[in-house]
Amino acid sequence: MLDLDMTVVWDNLPYMLGGAIITIQVSAIAVTAGLVIGSLFGLARISAYWVIRVLASVYVEFIRGTPLLVQIMFIYFGLASIGITIESRLLAGALALSINSGAYVAEIVRAGIQSIDKGQMEAARSLGLSYLQAMRHVILPQAYRRIIPPLVNEFIMLIKDSSLLSAIGTAELMKRAQHIRARTFADFEILISIAVIYFIITFTLSKAADYLERRTRIRD
Amino acid sequence: MIKAVNVHKKFGNLHVLKGVSAQIKKGEVIAIIGSSGSGKSTFLRCLNLLEIPDQGNIFIDGMDIVSRSTNLNTIRKDVGMVFQQFNLFPHMSALQNVMLAPVNVKKMNSVSVKNFALELIAKVGLSDKANAYPRQLSGGQQQRVAIARALAMQPKVILFDEPTSALDPEMINEVLTVIQKLAQEGMTMVIVTHEMGFAREVANRVLFFDDGVILEEGTPASIFDNPSQVRTREFLSKIL
């Protein structure tokens, strides 16, 4: 017999929403940093210099090939055990997510750049633009437009993966749900509630991205 | 003004240029003809180092551009290029396409660049399309914008790589007319083309490429009416 106690949900809603805000904060930091890291390493992956290419590949392959949970715990507990302590669990979590996301974004950016017709680079270079100027003004603006869908996919994954930060005690949505469950034993109601909250966050992002994609497409 | 000496280029085992030497004087219009795979486009692309020659030298105004010490970007801003596929930047309007290089390479003030760019767009007959994006333009219009974009850097020479080969027949003339106008103004140009009528009319000199070398060169009249080489005659009989 299903006997739901919705008062548990209402009573703890402010606490959960506070966690949702931390989830959004940590994700926003990681998305931004991941985009910067990913763009740099994406460019590095196609660099003319083999040393840079190899270093970038090592980063991408290693991060993609190890579990995010291990990376998170390494940043917070592992580094602390050799004396590098990151006081804020939110910051430690954001750092781990940024490094992780950067590797995936690097691959997306690389693929995006390589999908642009090589005549574009030739035309830009033949006008006297340097490689970096050509990247900045000609190649990247086109590549970013083209990679909006995979990037959004990556960012949605990142928001969901931020629930793993509960393992180091970042007071985000998942961690707070655990607190409430331990206190109330209302596993069903609470887990359903945070699932809905996660969904609202990711669905909003997805719709916002659709809008962005439509708007940029009209222009080119 | 441009002097190529014994230029060789290989792609893997394929020996595309087998010792090409040529000289181009200021104000000259050179047409390069020859069958596909004869090396004519590769040679053109060597002149602004989109392809790096494996051997030989290319001098522009006495400066050896193949030498490693030469700054590529300095050379390229003096050598414009117009491509078969136009290669306009699709995320920029016609005006922005034309303005990009003067603003970023020459670091010119964007107000004066804008006026100059609008003049160039008017010159290629597209004043009403200055704010259009490439996808809103026909092939002929795109190629004319591409010519304006090359002119915006005030190059010493413009290289045309089969500028009309990707165009529908009814659009070829609008592009050729623009090139002809530039010829009359004394612009130095090197044009790889399959338009023999145009080559005859506009070029001062014709280079016939065959199997990686310049087999024959001369005035349009001598090449088209009285070719000395058998291969040249064969080629012309096939396409004229």
C-alpha cells in the first residue's frame, strides 16, 4: 500500500532548494571553467607542435579513462593527504568537475574545429591573418555554433554528475537529500523530489540551448 | 615583381611541380592554363605559400618567401587570393568579410575601413548587398564579394584559382567583368582559368602547364593561334 507523506517534502523543500542552488553554482563554475579548459586543450590537440599535442592527449585520455568519483575524491582527500588542502568542499568539487568536463569539451571543440571546411582557414591566412587570429575570428565562431548540441549534452551530464560531489560532503542537492533521508526515512518522497528538481534544471538548460541554437542559425 | 625559380612540389610520391620557373612583372595579367593535374593550381598556391615548395625559390619584390626567416603574414597581406569555392566567412556579412583583414591585420581604424570597404563593394556592383550574409547571395555575387575582400588589403598582386569554375554559366560573366575592370586599372593578376576566351582577351601572357612544368608560354595570340608544342595544340583542340 502506497502511503506517501508529502508533508516531509514541503517541510524540507527550502532546504532542498538551497541544495539545488549550490548544485547550480558548482555546475556554472564547472561549465565555464570546462569551456575555457576544453577550448585550450581542443586547440592543443590539433597543434602543429607534437609536444603540445601529446600533452593534451594525455590529459584527455587520462581524465576520460578514469571514474569521475575517483577524481573528485582524489582532489579533496587525496591531495589533502599530501598537504594540499582545499578548504571549501564546493570549490574542491567545482575544481574536479571542471577538470573532468574540460577533457570532454576538448574533444567536442576539436571535432568542431576540424568540421570547418579547410578553405576557411586558407582564406583567412591568405588575407594575412595569423593562425590565432584566423582561429579567433573565423574558425572558432563557426565551430562553437556547430557544437552547441554536443556541448549542451555535456553540460547536462555535468549537472547530473555533480550529485557525486555528495561523496566529499559538498552540501549540494544530493547531499542534502541524504541528510533528510537519514532524519525522516522518507526515501521515496525525497528521492522523487530531487529527481524532479534535477530534471527542472536540466530541462530548462536544454530549452534555453534550443533557443540559442535557433537564434544563431538564423544569422548564418 | 614575382620570380619563381625551379619550384618543385611533391605530394607523397606524386611529383606535381617539376621545376617551374616564371617571372611576373608589375601590372601584368597572367593566365595559367592546362589540364587538371598539370600543377597549375599548386603553382598558384605556392605563390602565397598555401603550399610550401619542396625545392626552389620564390621572390616577391626581391624577398625570398620560401626562406624560413620570412614572415608569412607580411607576405600574404601583399598577395591576395580568390578561390574557386569563394570561401567567404559564412558567419559574417559581406561588409564584415571585406573589413576583417584591414581591421585585424593592418590595425586600421574601423570607420575608415568601413568607408573603403563600402567603396570596394560598390566597385564589384553589390552596394545593395553589403549587409547580406553569404548564404543570401548567389555564387557570382559571393565571388564578387571575395574579390572585394582580397582588394581590401590593397595587395600588390591577386591570385585567382579558377574563379569561375564553381559558377553557373549565367554568373560567369559578372565575375569576369570585375576581373577585367581590375586589369584595366593595372592590377597585377595571376589567373588559373578554363575560360579561354577570357584568357585571350584579358591576359598579357599565357602560361601552359603540362605535367608539372611550363611547357609553353607567350602572348595569347601566339599560344592560341600558333602553339609550337604538340601538347598545347592537343589541349586547345579538346577545349576550344
